Amino acid sequence: MSAEPEAYRAGFACLVGRPNAGKSTLTNALVGSKVAITSSKPQTTRHAVRGIRTTPTSQLILVDTPGLHRPRSLLGQRLNDVVRETLLSVDVIGFCLPSDQRVGPGDTFIARDLLDLHRVRRVPVVAIATKSDAVTRDRLAEHLVAIDQLGDWDAIIPCSATGGEQVEEVADVLASYLPASPALYPADQITDESTLVQIAELVREAALEGVRDELPHSLAVQVEEIVPREDRPEGSPLSDVRVNVFVERSSQKAIIIGRGGSRLRDVGTEARRGIEALLGHRVHLDLHVKVAKDWQRDPKALDRLGF
């Protein structure tokens, strides 16, 4: 391994913002690979996913948090706690504000939290106008002015994660606030998520697509086991992956399974592609949909499901 330059920087950056602000998409763009699931449904992220971006001059460890929101369940409270705990342990914060939506009460709520944190702990906050490709130049200019008026930020930068515009600039700005330090992870590592968590997230992402609006928050996924098949030809491994998908009501179970099991088959097909890419070999995916009544409000169920 070549020696790192004396000015090498390494540390943690946290992306925050209200639900569906583009945090997961930006995390994936900054890392250059998919480490966080994305969905058009808000509150897709449920825990702090670490993505790692290593360059010759810095290592930026990105913590993609759930969206801060006014909680309506015990799960919602725990998600907000994850965000606030994360904010206390990072070197720089990226506050994501989507350009295709006007600055609203949710942004003001988060801005107040961040400005308090900045006063107490002096953590730098970079305001990021995400989804800049979704609006006209005039609308983007208005949005940047509104962000400036929202608080006293260390920097303001627009970007489009899907279009790749200004992503490198965002990375450079965030990295400039990291402390001088050697790299904290091997150069080829892009996440510290366990394989089990990554598989569960791939299944949840597939299950989230195309379901009714009330269902996303009721979905939880757990990997029961991964068992390599014995007596496989050399160079052609196959694993059985058994996964449980939990919902809160029988009516939701019917939605996930679909008519004649059609929807669950689609979920399995989509998830299997991602799992095979992750494991590097073929898998047989065994999905089971189970009802865990009102798990979002049940402390024991939340603990069991890893929240």
C-alpha cells in the first residue's frame, strides 16, 4: 500500500434532511456504488448506513440517516433518535434540501436543530440543494436564496445525484472539513454494513416498489439464514437465502403477495438480482410474508426486528 500524503483527511459526514430529500441517492453517487436503498416512498432509510468514499487525498465516511420528521409511532421516535445520536458523532453535516420542493416547516424544524448543534459543538454544516436538475435555473436560484435565509451555513452547494452534476464538488467541500487523519477503512471497502443487512435492504427495496402509500412504513425484513448448497459443481456455487417479510395486518400481507402470488414473485425476481450481484453467485430466494401485528408500536417487536 502506498504511503498517504501528509495532509490526508479522514472522518465522518452525515447527510440529514426531511424524508425523500435525496439523501440515499446522493450517498450512492458520492460512494460511486449502491450502498443505500432508494425509493420514491418517503422514510425508506431506517438506520444509519455507512458508505465509504476513498480518494488519494481523503476518506469520506458517509452516514446516511433516516429522514427527520414529526413521529407518529414508536418506530418514528426511534428513527429520529438514530439521527440525533449520529449528529453528535460526525465531523461535518450535509443538510439536504430538494430543489423541486419549496423550503417548508420540515426544513425549518431541522435547521433549528442543526443551528443549535452548531452553537454547542461547532460542527460545520453544508447546505446541499439536491435534485438541481429537476428545476429551471431561475427556480434553483430562488431555492438557494431561501436556503441562505434559513440559517448561517458554512457552505451552500447545488447538485444532482442522478445527473452527476456537482457531485465531485460536494465531496470536496465535505472532505475539506474532515480532520487530518490516516484512512479508517481499507481503500477498497465501500460500506460497513453486514451482508445480512444488505440482503434485507435489497428485499425491502423491491417490496416497496409499486405498493400502496400506507404500506412502506409497515414493512420490515429479516434474513433467516443463508445456506450454501452442497455437492455443487466447482465454480458454480448456489445458496438458499430464506427471508421473512413482516407486515402489520393480514390485508397488507395480501397486497405484498398479490393475486396468485404474482406480486411476491416480482419482488423475489428483483431482489434476487441484487443479492446475486452482492454475493457473486446464484441464489435460490425463499420469501415468506408474515403478520407481526402493529410492530411499529410494540417495543419488543422493534427490538426483535433490529430497531
